[in-house]
Amino acid sequence: MQLKRKHLVVTGIAIVLLLWYFCLPKPLFKNPTATVVTSKEGHLLGARIADDGQWRFPAGDSVPFRFKTAILQFEDAYFYRHPGFNPVSMTKALWSNLTSENRRGGSTLTQQVIRLSRNNPKRTYLEKLLETFMATRLEAGYSKDEILSLYASHAPFGGNVVGLESASWRYFGIPATQLSWGQAAALAVLPNAPALVFPGRNEGIFKAKRDRLLLKLKTEDIIDETTYNLALAEDLPGAPQELPDLAPHFTERLAQEQRGKNSQTTIDYSLQQRLNGIAHETHYRLSQNQIHNLAILVLDVKTREVLGYVGNAPTTREHASYVDLITSNRSTGSTLKPFLYSGMLSAGELLPNELVADVPTSINGYNPQNFDKTHQGAVPASQALARSLNVPAVNLLRSHGLNRFYNELHKMGFTSINKPADYYGLSLILGGAESSLWQLTNSYAGMAATLNYFNSTSSEYPAQAYNQPVYLKNTAYDLGEKQKHAELFDAGAIYQTLQSLREVNRPEGSENWEFFSDAQPLAWKTGTSYGFKDAWAVGVTPRYAIGVWVGNADGEGRPGITGIQAAAPVLFEVLDLLPASGWFKMPFDELVEAEICPQSGKLAGLYCPEIQLQWIPKRGIRTEACSFHRQIFLNSERTHQVTADCYPLGQMISQSWFSLPPLWEYYYAPLHPEYQSLPDFLPGCFRESEKTMEFIYPKAGEAILIPKDFEGVEQETVFKLAHRDPDTTVYWYLDKIYKGQTKTFHELSLSLQPGTYTLTVTDSRGNSLSRKLLIDYASED
């Protein structure tokens, strides 16, 4: 029994010793490494130094042939034959050390890897013995190629340059795979004496070492005579070069998220170079107007990969060149309007070309204005979107529901809009909230991806079309499971929205677009924030999503910072760099062909004189039929309206008439010469109840503040009225006291004191309209 126990103890000790022998620290090297960022093709985009201040790239998988050959010939010709140490070399080194003053190490590359992993301890015979022992352990646990790769990744190359790859970039500006024989030989001799690399010092010794190695390579028939002579003529490495930095803000982002790693990304190297060129030229042009910053983002719609990333213009630190403006939150301007349009189309609350109101609007003291300060009266919803009209957008948001739209934005990934909906109010649709180019471009891409997915499947939807983009290669974007219902907006609504955005030709009142290329169709939207601080342009094709922001990082506004002037030209320059991808397919399963009244854009009503068949989103059949067309009765001369009570029934002429509400008509008629106001009733005829006039100002329930000039003197309040017949005389009364009359332009100025009043207007035909007024002083703040 005792003998058996002894055997067990001996066996246990042997196993422990064996495990100890074969086990080396994992990992062998624990030094921090630099962050290295490469394109999808493997080209270096940029790098950030390791935490210990060394340029030490993450270890590579293999060693390039030329350097491998050079280092073996220089350091360890028997590398593939020895067990980790070379007895012959060690014996020669020991004899030389004992008999002369020339110190030799005789270390193999395996032993040097061990010494490097132990941070180069002081050289003693005991340390050499330990290195030798550990080298045999390293040989037992790693392949020869793995050991050589460890050496190449951690050998010193002078100064703070560690490892072959970083040395190749720092000294020659190329990857190690592209080293010439002369360059490979120069780097091969450096780890043996890294101080040789300093310019102006020891260059003769350095060249002699390199040239001896090249001669050996020629003598061993590894290189021919011509290659040998060309290699001798090559320059030695000098002062370290700056590393490439094609996407500095993207590299910084990876340095935070993938610290110390070698990250191969989805960035298209050629596209990134050309985007940088666009950014450089645009910055030069805009800087003449004191506009210093811009950002460009390009996404692949299908894979949601980041293809191009310009986080800022090539400006100076004085102008915040270090700020990544792709991830910075800025006022969204009008860029959220397409999402509202899609939401209302998808919910069956709006038809694509339905007339919507564009008249002076006041909602609880909030008075939105169009960019050009004018009103159209009534405008098709698609044109309101394409022309980025603010007043219709606010009215539509009010109809759709602020909280509802707020929740839809959250589902699209607008996490930066994080305050309660009431905090933003209706200004949310006009830039009252902030978001980033990253979130905004991805949301447009999500709409395009939803439509593509629907058309490429059996009319199904992705569960997660608005997830965050990916930028590490071989990282798949997760669209989630297929489902029958849309995550947010149905394909029909998205298609109609993108179709409207494709027709953009007069955003924010401008019509000068002939200089933009139409080489490939694009659904795009511009935006400008209040005070001309942010200019946006975002566009999508079936394959790409492009986002552009222009402005000043410090928030300084400039007159030229508008989406149309500053951002849109960049958008189209980027579009010209991308392959054509056609246009979106029509999602027939989410559309129905309906009879539409072309004048009103609504479902055809009973009195619509003309009907067109148009494709509309399925839920659009829930909307109301056209009410702008109605039947009226005219006298035989067609000059006046009549009724059966005052005119012979047999002579009455029935006619369909397109008529807008008085306030709409007031602004609409001057812009549409073909529009005809309703004829007046024939004198003596019974007038049916009909709205012939409407207050422009004040609105119902609106508090009126007495205006003051710069000197604090109280000014008159101007009241405005819209009448179907401008030539009619209108009489104005305040609390039944006559105040004056107007004709053609129905505006009246009154000096009022705080209090409540009743304003009444009466036209020459006896029509009356009244409104309660609440007058107060304007705040002194």
C-alpha cells in the first residue's frame, strides 16, 4: 500500500512538472498594443498609439517572406532545425566571452522571444540558462511560424517603434507585405541594434550591417545580382513618418470601442479617399464665408455597413477639428418631415397629393412660418413635403398627434430626442429637437431597407429595420424575423414618401436646381435649423444612404448655412461617386388603385367633374371623399347663384364648383389664375348659410399682446380678414361701435387698452362675423 502511495505521489509530481514545463503564461506578451483600423480591403485607415506610448501594432498571423528570410539569415539560420537553442552558437558565444572582450549572446530567435516577453532582464549566465529552458518550453507549445510571428510583432525597431508592422509603416509608409529586399534587410538588422536608426548617427554602421546581410542573401542565391545592386542603392530608414489617417474621427471612435485591437472595418478605401477630397474642397469654399465644419456619412442600405465616414472638415483645432460631427447632436431642421408624411400615409390619415392648408397659423401662441415667409393657401401634401413648407407640417403634426409621432421617432432609433414630447411641442417637426447625422442617415436607410425587403420577399417586413449600422467587417446586420406587418410604416407609404422626395425641385422656395446631376434617381431632403446654424441634406437610393451636415461646431450661425446652399451640393457630389442603383420597385401588395379627384387630391366625391385612377396606400381608402367640389345652381347667364325660391326652376343651371374655405382661398387664388371664387347670389335670392369671410388675425381663442416699439411706445394692433369677394366693402365694429370700413385689402389698425372686446365685421351684403378678443400688454422680459 505504501509503495502504491509513493508511486501516486511520484506520478503526481511528474504530471505537475510536466504541466509546468509545457505551460507558458497566456498570453505570453501582456504589453498594451496600438489601435489599428483598416478598410474592408485591408488598407490602413489610421492607428492610435498604445497606452504605454509605444507604436506596437497587434500581433499578426504571419511574417512576410522577405523579412522572414532576411531575419533568419541575419539572426538564426538554423531556426527550423534547433529545439529552441543552438548548442554550437551558445558554445562559440561562451568561448568568445571568456577569451575576449567581444560580448556575444548566441541566442536563437526563440530565446529572444522569451527575453522580450520578460521585458529584457539584465543579462547573466543564470538568466541565459533560464531563457534556454523556457525556450524549449516555447518550442514545445508553439509552432515555428508562431514563434517567428511573436518575434516579428514584439522586436524593438528603435525609439518607440515595436514590431515589424509598425516599423514598416513608421519608417517606409507601407505595410510589411510590400517591403523591398533592401527595406526588409534594413529592418532585419535593427532589433539587434535599434539605436542605429537615429538619423545622422551611426548611419555608416547601419548601412554596413544591412549591406553584409544583402551580400549573404546574394551569396546564398536568395536574391540575384540585379536585385542585390538595387537593394544596395535603397535609402536607409530615417526619421519616423506620420501614419495614414484617412478617417481620423472614425479611428478615434474605434480607439474608444476597440482599444488596442486590429479592427478591419467596412469602410471602402477608395470611396473614403474621394470623400476626403470632397470635404477638403468644400471646406475651402465654405471657409470663405466663415463656415468651418462639415460631416459626411455613407451607408449601404442592404447590409447597413458604413462605407464612408468623414467626421469633420480638414479644419484647425481653433474650429473644433477634433469634434466628430457625425455623432454630435444638432437641431434637425426639416429633416424629420418625411417620417411624419410616411406615418400619416401609413395610418390612412392622408393621401399623397391631398390639399393641405398653408395659411397663417397660431396654436397656443406658437406661430410657425414658412422659410420664405409666404403662404400658398392650399398645397398638395407631396409638394408641401418636397418644398419643405413649415406651416403645413405643423398642422399635420397636430392632426397626427405629437406624442404618437414622438414614439415613432423613438422606434426609429432617435435616442437623442430624450425629453418628454411636450418639451419639444409642435416645433419638433421644424428642428425643435436635436439628433445626429448617424441617427438621421440610418433612419432614412431603414425606410429604404423596409421597402427593399418587402419587394424581395413574399410581401413581408423585417422586424428590425432601424437597428444601428455596423462598421466591423464580417459583422452581419440583424434585420430580425420576417413578419406580416410593418414595424412602423408600410411599404406603400414609404414608396409614396420616397417618390415625393425624388421629385424635390424647389426645397425651401428655391428653384435653381439645374446644376445638380440627375444621373441616378435619389430621394432626398434638406433641412436648415433656426438661426442658420445647421445645414442638412440626406438622400437614399435602393442601395445607398448619404447624409451631409454643414455648419460651425461652436453653433455660430451664418447666412450661407442652409440645406439648399451648403449641404445639398455635397450630397450630389457624393452621389456621383457611387454606382447607379436604379429606383425602388413599386410595392403593389401595399397599394390600391383608387378614384382620385385631381384638383383636391382626395378620394373622388359625388361632384368631382374629373376622376383619375391613382395608386395610394391601402389605408388611404379610409380618408374622406372630396368636399371641395360641390353642386351649385346658377342663373341662365351663369353669373350668379340662385335658389328655387327666387328663380324659375326650369332655368336654373346645375354646376360642379371647386371652392376652398375663405382663408385658404385668400392666399390660394392669387397664385392660381384658373381658380374662380363662388359667384354671389342673385339680388333678392334667399342666401343659404355659407361661409364668405374668415378672420386671418386674430385666431379664435388667441390672446393679443399690445406691441411696443424700441422706445417702449405702444403701437396699434392690425386686424386682418379674408373675404371671397375682395371688392366688397366691409364695416368694422368694436363692441358695436363703428371703427371704419375696408375694401380690397381688409386690414384695420386699432389702438387698444388691455381688456376683453367683441370685434364684428359686416359686409355690404349683410354677412356678419364676430370674434371675442382678449387684449393684454406684452411682457417686458
